[in-house]
Amino acid sequence: MPVFTHVFADIGDRQSIAASLSTFSAHVAVLREILDGAGPGALVLLDEIGSGTDPAEGGALASATLKTLTRRRAITLATTHLGALKQLAAETVGIVNASLQFDAETLTPTYRLLKGVPGRSYGLAIARRLGISEEVLAEAERAVPDAERTLDRLLASVEARGREIDARAAELETRAAQIELERQSLQDLQNLETELRAREKSLDKSAREQARAYLLEARKTVEAALGQARAAVTEATAKQARRMLEEAIEKTEPESDKPSGWVNLEELRRRKNVPSSPKTSVQTTAAASEVSLRGLTIEEAEPLLLRAIDDAVLADLPYLRIIHGKGTGVLRDYVQAALKRDPRIKRYVFAPANQGGQGVTVAEFA
């Protein structure tokens, strides 16, 4: 609210028998003072304006007073039960209807101000509740002008629609709060799932890298032991080389749950003949110079590729043909990445066009 320079009010009943002053006369006397002094910056409060006389004349005087105060730009709050004043808002710029909501079921006020909606008349409804006979009420209802009855029905419809809208708005607000809560919960779950997947991927990658590093180191140890065995010149050095080879092979074995394709100790002992006498070189069974990985996933192909490389190195083969097929190129890229990391591979190239082309990689050993 702004700061008001003047405040005027006509509230209550100032009738006086001694001063020959009726209710209407008392109201008119106050209205005269208000009209003489009210202007811009003034607040005017008028209770039951136009009452205490014939409704037609009282309504006309109230209408003229409110229009005058509006033109003077005074802020006016006026209450009335005169139906004629409900039309002012539609006829005059600067005047707005409002009403205090009334519960039609219990005939009690809700003390809620509704701006823009004129109030209904509940006079006959209250009379019925207070015991006036139905015969009298029926005759009174027939006497109400058609225009008044039409307006009352319209206002009743507006009130009912307003209650429906309020209830729907409350329902939607509750639902919106529930949806927001569910959305936040879903977002939290999605964030948790993303975090768990990232952690799982990181752990899997770390485990694979550690396993590869361990195997490469173990292979180096095996190769060093084989080299020493080949160069053995005495029985003692041959036994020492054999012992080193067995220890190195044991280190390449996982303690449990060995993946398929890993070479165990007994198998290597059967396949490898470590020398037991001076100047006896290591003998091996024939190793395949070609391995086929077509149609396999990377997880299935990895142990087969590593085993084929190990066998070829131990057999002193000059090269290994790896058949991976063309396909999408995923298996091919994995094979060449694994060859690039292996220090035993001198170089690798695709096979000639008439021998498989880009579906086959040929790895040459150092």
C-alpha cells in the first residue's frame, strides 16, 4: 500500500433521535465531508454505501459517489448489498468488483477475498435456514427480477467452477511435488549406476593391465632360463638351468581359477625337454605357425593368442600367422595392439592378398 495523505471513513450507524438524524441522513452527512476533502493520495473506506433509503435512489447516490472518487484518483474500498452496484466495474474504468467468499453449503463466511468476482446474495437462503416458511420464501423467490436470478445463477456457476479449479490446482501441485521427488530419486540412481559402471570399468582395466605385465615379466624369465639351458656346458649348469626354467614356469601359473589357454607346469614339462647333460640343447614338439581367432570375442581370443605366441617363441619359429578375419575390425585392432605391446615381436604386417590380405596378420619374432 502507498503512503496516504488523508484517510476518510464512513463505518457504522450514526443515527440520532435527539438530533433528528436517521441512518441515511448520518451516512449522507459523512459522504459530504468525504467528497469535500478526498482527492489524490487519500484512502476512503465506505461501509454499506447507499443503505438506509430506497434501494434505487441509494444505489444511484452510491454509484455517483464512487465514480466521483475514482475520477479524483482516491483509493476507495466500499462494501454494499445493492445489486445495482455490481455493474459499475463493467461500466467504469478504475473500478473493480470483489467479494468475500461464502460457503453455500454451511452458509458461513470463509474470509477469503475474491478479486474480480461480485458476491452473490444469500438473503433468501439465510431466511430459509432461520425458519421462514417455504410458502413465504417461494413467493419471495418469484418476486426476484429475472435479471437478478440469472446473475445469481451465473455467479453460482462461477463459484463452483472456481472451487473445482482450486481443488485441481492443489491436486496438480501435490502431483508435481511427487514427480519432482521421483525425478530426483531417479537421477540419484542414474548417477550411482554411472559411478559404479565407471568404477567397474576402471578396476577391470587395471586388473587386465596388471595381468599382462605379470605375464610378460614371467615370459622374460622363462626365455632367460631357456637361453641359459641351451648354453649349458656342464651337468651342474644344466641342472641349474632346468631348475630356473621350472621355477619360471611355475610363476606363470595363477594360484586358482586359471583362464583357458594358460600353460600349466605339467603340460610344459611334457612339451619341453630341458637338457640334463652338457651341451644338450632344448628340444620342443612341433608348434603351430598359425592360429585362427575368427568368430571369437576379444575375451575368448586373448588366451589363445598369448598361448600361440608362447608356443611359437619356445619352438623358435620365425613367424606366426594370426587369422582374425576382416569383419568390423575390432578383433584385428586388438591383435595388432597386443603384438605392438609384446617385446618379442619384431614387426607385424598384413598377409599378401592371395594369403588372406587384411584378414590375416603375420607376426615376425625378434
